[in-house]
Amino acid sequence: DLEYKALDKLRANAEFAANRDYADYEKTGSIIFCNNSFNSRIESATYSAQMELYISGKEADLSKWDTAIKDYENEKSKCKDVYPLVKQK
């Protein structure tokens, strides 16, 4: 089905972006990449939930996706600059 394939492609793209941004975060230590990575993970989980809903309809159990999204949001709140800029006077 084309709609399911479109959702799967969006999910895969979000997952790719999450992995790429997290790798950049590990290299640079920049909070921007950390936040982007978790935003993409949340986006990927959202697309996965939409796919589950598309397949199962009203009977879909989205609790695992809701939990995953909350976990990603909690982890995102822990993002910090590994190498913070030193303020100059």
C-alpha cells in the first residue's frame, strides 16, 4: 500500500537523521546535534505509531510508542554542550 510505504520512508529518513545527528553530537559535543537527534527519534516513533494505527486500525495499541516518545523527551532534556563555550569578558 502506498500510504504505508510513504510512512515507512518518512520513518526511515527520521531514523537516519537521528543516527547522523547523534554521531555529529559525539564528534562535536554540540547540544544542537543532541536535540536534533532526539527530535528525529521522536519523529520516527510518531511515524511508527501512525504505521501501527494504519495496520491495526482502532485496535492498535500505541502505548509502546507513547512510552518511547516520553522516554526520548526525557533523554532530550539531558542534552548539554560537552564543550561549552567559555564566556569572555
